[in-house]
Amino acid sequence: MNYKQSRAYIDQVECYGRVLGLENIEELTQKLGNPQEDLNVIHVAGTNGKGSTIAYLSTILQEAGYKVGKYISPTIYSYRERMSIGEKKISKEAFARHLTKVAAVAEEMAAQGRPHPTPFEIETAVAFLFFREEKCDFVVLETGMGGATDATNVVRNTRMAVLTPIGLDHMSFLGNTLSEIAAVKAGIIKEGCVTVCSCQKAEAREVIEQECQKKHSELIWVDTKTLKVKETSCFGQTFQWEGENYEVSLAGVYQIDNAVLALTAVTQLRKMGYEIPKEAVSRGLSNTRWGGRFTVIGQSPLFVVDGAHNPDAARRLEESICQYFSHKNIYYIVGMFRDKDYDEVLRITAPYAKGIFTVQTPNSQRALSARELAEDAGKYHDRVEAVSDLTEAVKRAYEVAGPQDVIVAFGSLSYLGEITRIVRERTDDEGER
């Protein structure tokens, strides 16, 4: 298959959806020669902050001279972003070549009467083959959903498990209580690995401690007692931790928490014998780029995109809005999946808006219609308008927002890339006139 054919194959197998459990991915990778067993893995799970933490950690390790594979989902700007080395995403040729091999095994499994591997299982196997071929020093691996039963958890050579804050999300798949969800997330902890964990609510903390004891895993909690935020704006932040000063380009008050989690992981990697100079850490943090997480994509009015798609993320967005825009008129563009707790997200965020435009996120069967989302938002705000498509939503937001106002597009990560493209094209057109 060429790249176009390989992408068509992924679309074709979308009918197999997402299935939690390791039996199928274990069979698939075994038939491929278990490429994951040759990888040196840092496995990251949690509800919010996974992608940003991975971005910080990967960039620091790259600055220290290591070859770092990165596997993430979902992506915002490009399908091939999900598997990259350094800042270079997998080539079309490499993806097609590895996908052809994986697809042949997947079809063989189906012919034998086994369940057909899902798109995520297939993509995960492609990533393992790619990273093995490239002889990566590290692979920083993001769980797709949960942990214990996520396809990425077929790995066994986990050097470090990293847990970001755990909250209530994917409840129909992972459990109805924080303890149940934490137990699934903590499933990435392997026998004898080091576990680095952000601050957690009491129920999640207890579960993680029990799992680490069971797996003989050294548990390192992030220590924020020495953390001092020095300067913060929507264009970057500086802070001090453990007596050292750091600068990050990512905005959002929560990004400092993610940076400190990555710094704690780096400290443990040093103790494990990996050489990571101080200069590499500073450069890594300041050079980290991670789009779609409280990212400014336009000015006058300021236009921000953020992937706040669950209640915990909405609270973090609320904190950032209060921190940066407390005296501004703010207009929202919101698109959500129907299997998310969109009502709670709207309840948290709506009070800060001057007006709300709702959209249906494109190309997803999980998308909530703009009308349904507007009806729900109407419970919390009296200026809500359902808009037909993303281009119209951007146009309407610019019509009502003044040069000193703020537009915030948030909700599902899946549509933020398209919003970014629309805003940048509009800005380029205005610059030419």
C-alpha cells in the first residue's frame, strides 16, 4: 500500500471501533515479532495534561542528545503527528510500509475467526515497528484511553510510569468512581518500574499507592513546596522550582504543573543513570511547543484554542481565563462529543462569556449537534447561538468581538486544528488586503 491507500485502510477499519483489552493487541504484536519488547518505554496515563507532559519530557530528552520516539492521540494538525521522532513526524513512506505489514497480520487474524484489530491497535503496532526500526533511545508513550486495558499497555519494558492528574472521564468505559478510574489508569505500572505521580485527590492517591506496593514500584510524588510562579501571561511563563529558574512558552496556569511533573521525572531518570545536563532541561522546557492547549492563534481580538473537553479541564480553563482575561469581554466557540460531560463543562465555563457560539465537530459520529449543545448552554447563559459550521462560527465571533476582546474556542481536540487553519487563513487574507 502507498500512503493514500494506507489511510483509506484505517478509515475502512473504523467500523471495528475501540475495544478495551489486551488479548487482540498481544496476538497482533506477537505475530509481528513483539517489536515493543525492544523499546525503552516511559508510559504516561492520566485524565488531563498527558500530552503537555509528554511534550516537555520528550523535548528535554532530545536536548540531552537522546533519540526519542513519541506516540500520542488524538492529534490536532496532522494524522502523522501521532508517531514522531524529535519534532519529525513519521514519513508517509514509513507509515505505509509498516501499515502494510500490520494490515496483513490483521486480516490473517480476522480470517482465523479472531476479532479484527481496531484502528488504535493497528496504529499502536505501526508505532512500535517504526520506533524499533529507528532504534530510539526512549519511547514516550501516551495511553489512548485508561491504562490497564489500553492497547499501549502491551509494553513490558516500562522504565517509568508517569501519572498526570486523574479525574472523572470516559466513565462508560473506565468506571463510575474516581477510585475505579484510578485503578485502570494505574494499570500502566509495571513490576519494579519507577512511578512518578502528580498531585492527586485522596481516592486516586490511595489506589496508586496500593498498586505501587503490589508491583514493587518506587513511587515518587511531585513536590510543589518549593514552587514559585514568577511571571505568567498567555504568551509564556517563568517559575522557580528546587532553587532553579525555568521558562516555558506554553500558556495556561496548569502548564507549570505539567512542567514540574516532567522535571520530577527527569530527576528520577538522572538517578537511574541517564545523563541529562541542566542546560538541556532549561532549553527543553523553553523550546517545548504543544498546540491546542490554551494556544494563542490570533490577535486583535486575541484568539485562543484549548482542549477543555471534560470537567477537570474546564476548571483549568476557568483558572486561566480568570488569571489572564478577568476584565475582558470573552466570546466562546464550543464543540463537544456527546459522550463527554458537556453539561458540567458548560456550567463551569459559561459564566465568563459575553456570548457563546456552538458548533458540531466535523467528521465524528460522537459529535453533539450544535443545536443540542446550544440548548444545554442556554441553561447557563442567555446569549447562545448554534452555528452551521466552523467557518461561520469564526466569522460570527469576529463580527461581535472588538479588538480588545477575546475569543476562546474549546471542547473536543478534534476540531481545533480546523479552527486554527480557518483563523490563520483569515489573518493571511486580511494581511494581503
